[in-house]
Amino acid sequence: MSRWRTKVVVALLVVSGAGCARAQNARSQLGVVSQTVMGTRVEIVYRRPVARGRQLFGSLVPWGRIWTPSADTAARFTTSAPLQVNGSELPAGSYSVWAIPDSSSWTIVFNSVAESFHLRYPDGRDVLRVRATPASGEHVETLMFAFPVVDADSARLELRWGTTVVPLSIHAKR
């Protein structure tokens, strides 16, 4: 191997190693949750921000402004087959997930740009918007998605952070 090639290989190894170290030390850790509902695989990949004593909704996350429930990158929702989300059709595919929180009603947005930086909402690319009614629940320090209820052809997906619980009804289609 020539000296030039050796230097390039060493430089690439150093840069990629530094990237791995940064990713492992990120404050918002990678989260993945998946569930199979009547043969349809649903997966959410996201970065999990931590409350750290901060006032969350209406403050850190302002009411009425679009936000992704993730840090660093937008949350990504993938479904292997069409679904109904809160009664509305969502085709099979991968989507970035965004939300417009409000004290009494949230809008959850599935956007066709699946890979997106968390501060750059891809305007004009929405595939589906649904409304959800938030509830109060036990405090959750680190943002999470969960499937607390799963039945034969349906599931309840929850976004939880602080004392806020935002439920979505998922119904698999045959």
C-alpha cells in the first residue's frame, strides 16, 4: 500500500472512530420499539430526550408549533403494510413523525421524508395528519414510545414524556 493510501485509510479510521464515540456518548440515546399486529410490523426509531427537571410541553416544546418526538433526527415510523391510525389510512412505508402539541388536542403528522434532521420539518410532504387527545399519566423521565395494549388486529401506541401521554389507535388491515 502506498504512503498516500495508508494516510487516507488511517484518517478514515480516525474520523469514523470519533463518530462512533460521539454516537455512544450522545445525551439522547437511540430508542427502537416494534410490534407485529396481525402480521404487520410497526417500528418506531427515535432519539430519547431526557426531561432533566425542565418544563416540557408549553415551554421547552411550545404549544401550536411543529416538533418531532425525538432529538437529533426526526422519529421514523415504518409499517410493513397499510394501517389505520386513529381511523385514517396510512399506506405501507417509512415516515418521519411530527407533532403539533396543544393542551387539549395534538396533531400527529406522518411525513413522506422518512430521514430528516429534527429541526427541519419537510413542509408540503405530509401523508397523514390525525388528532389525538393527550392525557396525564405517571412521570416518564426519558421520552418513549410504547405499545401497552395489543390485540389480534389492533394496538394502542403511546408517546409518553413527563406526565403527558398521547395515544394513537393502530388497526391492521387484512
